Amino acid sequence: MDDEPLNFSELAVYAGEEHVNAYNSITTPIIQTSTFIFRNSKDIDDYVSGLNKRYEYGRYGNPTQTAAEKKLAALEGAEDALLFSSGMNAITTTFLALLRSGDHVVTTDDAYKKTLEFCKTVLPQFGVETSVVSVHDYDAMEAALRPNTRIFFSESPTNPYLNVMDLERLAQMVKGKDIILISDSTFATPYNQRPLELGVNLVIHSCTKYLGGHNDLLAGVVLGPASFIDKIREFHKTMGGVIGPFTSYMLIRGLKTFALRMQRFNENGQKIAEYLERNPHIRRVYYPGLPCHKYYDLARRTMRGFGAVVTFEVDADYAGTRAFLDRLKRLRIGPSFGGVESLITHPASISYYNCTREERESLGIKDNLIRFSAGVEEPESIIKDLEQALAGVK
């Protein structure tokens, strides 16, 4: 029995943690310290020479952080993992660690707003150019590759339309080239998809979402081969976007119920998407688990489930869509997703409030677009609230 590999639920509960912790604690302790002391000068010498694998300073690592990283690596099927203070810090630090002046990046137009902003406005300051191509056009993606292309960055599913990338096709596209294929898999999670098994080199998650799962922490992680993670880790020591030990503990705590939560998220997301598709006040629903979705067949082939996020268009104008939000009684308005509480957001007035209508529409953000993230409540209660709010749509 002890020799059998752990299943996914067992990995979520046990992986990365000591069987017996300090003071016989069943939970991994929060090592709340910024500095780790040395017993004597020989202890220093053993550490510097590599004989003693230990900790020195909080910016370079912490035992609670290490336990969380090992658990995440086990869930993703990765050789190594490195945690950051946020998902965006994981993206920006990874890019800056792996790129040099004169390099080129390819990404898709459906990537997260801040990721695109970083590529378009920050990377050029370091002599790095980015080509942004349509998420639907694989010929354009291949045509965008250059001899100096160093990173191909994708998201799958994407935000907010939940477009699904053919990661195996992308892996074949960059095969034999000196290109690092990176996938932001926040919307997929390790439960629903394992990009490394499909040929991706590095996987990034915003742990703030499904992995933490309780809307109470900020964290990000990059996972993959140790050769890549070691290089990013050395750069990370200089950049300093560290995750604290208490946040690491909270992430471990959240991950213990990750498999259970994902089962409920997948079930609720599917039921609510099917309900919205039938509702006469909805113009269109975007969810990979629906046959009407552009990438339904690909999602069915490469994903285990489709998550809690459902994007839809209300049959109303800007004002009517906001009025729909105001009629909700239990569902809460907020811009995140993947937590135990259901959240609903209107991208046009929250995430893109500083854009003109023309600018929003050029990015695909319509006035009547809603992104909904199902929590772990009974789906019937969620649907009941949506039903009464949608009944007022005229």
C-alpha cells in the first residue's frame, strides 16, 4: 500500500509535506521568520559549500513556502515549482529571467489585459519585441515565429471568452526551435489539464484563483523542469517578489480541498452554462463544455472538466446589463474567480472602465458581456438568483 502512487486527491492533501512535522503537528508549521541563524562558523562553511541544504534569508526561501511548492509541483506533474507574490509577478519575473535584449515574444490577442500591457509597453524598454496574433489563427502564429523568438506565451482557456488552445499543436510548432512554450493555465488548473504532458515547457498559475480557492490570498507559481526553474529562481532572488510564510500556509490549506472544490466547480459551471443557454434573456454563452463553443471538441479531448467560469451576453444594452447586476440578491459583484463564493463581473465597467467604448469593442469587450464564476453553493440557489435578475431584462 505504501508503495502505491498517490492519486490526485491524496496529492492535494499530502504531497510536499512532512509525514511528521515539528512538535508532531499534523499541519505544516508557519515558519514566520525573515532570517535563519547559523550555529557557528562551520555551519556557515557547510552552507556556502553546498554540504548543508538549509535556509539563509526569507527572500531566498522558507520551509513553509517549499512545502507549498512541492505540493503544487506534484499536482502539476512538474519537476520543480517556484512561488511568487502574485500571478502577474510570476509572469513578469519569468519573462525577464528568460529574455535578453534582441529577443522576440509571440502571444495571442486574447491574453490577460495586464499580460498584454506588459508585453507591449514594458518589454520594449528592454529591447524585446512582441508579436500579438489572433488566438484563432495558427497559421499566423507560425508565421510570427522568427529566428530570435525566445518565448511563445499562451493562455488556455483564455479570459473572458474561454478559448481553448491546441497545446499539442503549439508544441509541434516550436519543436526543434530555441523557443520556450509557456502556458498560463490558471483557468484550466492542474485538475482539468496538465499542459506539461501536452508538450508545454513551463506552466504558470495565479494561485489567487482556483488553487487558493477562498478569495483570501494573492500568489503565483511557475512550474516545469528544474533547469528552467533554477534560472528563474536566481533572478527572483534579485527581483524580490516573494510570497510570505503565512500566505504559503494559507495556500497549502486551500490546496487540501482542491480536488473536492474542482469537482463541484466543474459540476456547477456546466449546469449554469446549460441553464443560461436556454434562458431567453441571454444572447450567447461561452463555455467549453457546451457543444456551441468554438473549441468544444478540443476541450473534450484535452481537458478533464471545464471549470466554474461561464461568460455570457445579456440581451440588453450597457445600462440594461448593469441593471441586471443590480437586481442580483445573493451573488456578489467582483472581478476575480475560482473561489468558494460565486462572483459576477461586468468587464466593460470594471476591468476596462478606463477605456472608451470603441477601445473596449476592439478588444472584444462588449457592453452586455458578463463573466460569472460559480462558487460551491447549490447550483439551484445560484440559478434562482440569476433567474429573478434576468426576468427584469427588457
